[in-house]
Amino acid sequence: MPIGVEYCKAENGKIISPGKDSPPSNKKTSSTKLLYLKFSHTSPCFRLTPTTMFFDSHVHFDRFVKDGTFQDLLDHSKEAKVLEMLAIGGSSEANALSLKLAKEHPGRIFGCAGYDRDLATESPDGPELRGFLENPLVRAVGETGLDYYYTAETASEQKKLFAENLALAVEFEKPVVVHTRDADGDTIALLKDYSNAWKGDPGRLGVLHCFTRDTAFARQVLDLGLMISFSGIVTFANADPLREVATYVPDDRLLIETDSPYLAPVPMRGNRNEPAFVVHVANRLADLRGGSLDSIANLTAKNARTLFAL
Ligand SMILES: [Zn+2]
């Protein structure tokens, strides 16, 4: 069952009713009104200012489009002030959908195209990918990378495909969205070559998405010039080491994402993840880093806009 966004009622800045309330109309959220946002009866009530916005830097839209819940996703994300999203590619179908959504929702959804590691043994269509990357609505290359957790036996093919994607990122001067799992050494080695070859703005190299490793690995990624994106995993009970990393990443390298439909954050576990829930990720980062939700939201949105040149 998809979860809607609920609103709590507040008077004079104090929450007086944590229950369901009707969403404020755009008129009511005028320049002075604060917005109080709640996702379920167990979720905390979030206080947002009228200028708060979130950027979900990693969304897979295919399932929402297929099962007819895409409009709900858009409505919920708008209510939660998740105003911009990157539609992740990674296969012919995902790349085409990303571009289609970017065309249909300009300023709201941005395109991304690449070939992910699960295509490593299939020699995917290179000219087709170039066609996507030539389109200015496509703002990044990916997702792409290495995953030796599931398919270590295809490591050499994965490295080859990842290197090809990185070469295209250099050529088109579009940042790369990197997936990596159990492949730290090879990932860093390939990203080092990429970083050396990059001729574009040094702040727009790319992002290591859904970060789950330790501070030492984060240091290497940051030293190469990439950003680091945190997902709902940072809210999980067993994620103390990751929360340590979340305090370590500098302000100007920090991104947030849902990786929807996967990895719903606490307290939305058990639901399908959706971009509106990125508020929970930002809220946890705000707690850990000692900032307001507002400042984390706007900071990470600004970083995403820098990275994707928006
Ligand atoms: Zn992903």
C-alpha cells in the first residue's frame, strides 16, 4: 500500500495535532507559513520553511510507471517539497524512460543514461548510449560501476563496461553516478584514471551513490573529487559505522537519495520507497551533523544542482 504524506497541525510553531490533517494549499504556504509534514502516525513531524527543497539524486521510476503509481509519487514528492529528482538509467529501457520523464517533467525530473554492471556480459549498444548522452536533458552518466557481491565472476567484463562509461562521461563532460559493492580497490583504480582524464569542472566529476563503506574509503572517494550520496541505509539500526561517515563528508560534497523503490528509510520500512521519503534521510543527516533539516535539504539540493549543472 503506498503511503501518502500527512500533515500535522500547528499553531504558533507548536505541533498541536500529530494526526492526519488536510494538506495546505499553495496559497496557505505563503512566504511566512511554516509547513509541518508527517508521513505516518509513527513518523516524526518535520518542520519545513517555505523555501525548503529536497533533491532526490537517485530514483528508479520504472516500477511506479508500470504499476500506475507514478502520479501518486509525483504528488507525494511535491507535498514533501522533494521538487527535483534524477531519473536513473542503466539499461536501454531505463535510459529511454529517464529521457522520456525528463522531457515530460522539465525542471522536475532530470535524465541520466549509462550501462550498469549487470549488462557487462551482454555488449550493450554503444551508439545508442551516445545518442542519449548527446541530449542536453541527460545530465549524468549512469548508474554504472562494479558489484562483486553478486557477480564476482564477471569482474573483468564489469571493469571494461565501467571504463567505457567513464570514458563517455569524460567525452561528454557529464558526471558519473557510481554503484560499487565489494569492489573498493578496482573502483578507486578506475575512478583515479577517470579523475585524471576529466577535463570539465572539477566539482562535477560524479557521485558515489548509496554509500555504505567506511571513512577510509570515503576519504579516497573525496580525494578523487567525487561527491558522496547517503540513502535510507543511514537510518537503519545497524548502521552506526555509516553514521560516522555521514559526519565526516564535507558540506559541499554531500548528496541525499532514496534509491527508490528500494531501501525505504526508518520509520517507513516495509513500504515501497519513494522520493518523498528522502526527507527522512535528510532528517537523520541533520541530527548527525548538527544542522537543521532545512539547511541539509537546501545544501544537498544545491550540491546536486552544481553536480548536474542545473
Ligand atoms: Zn540505483
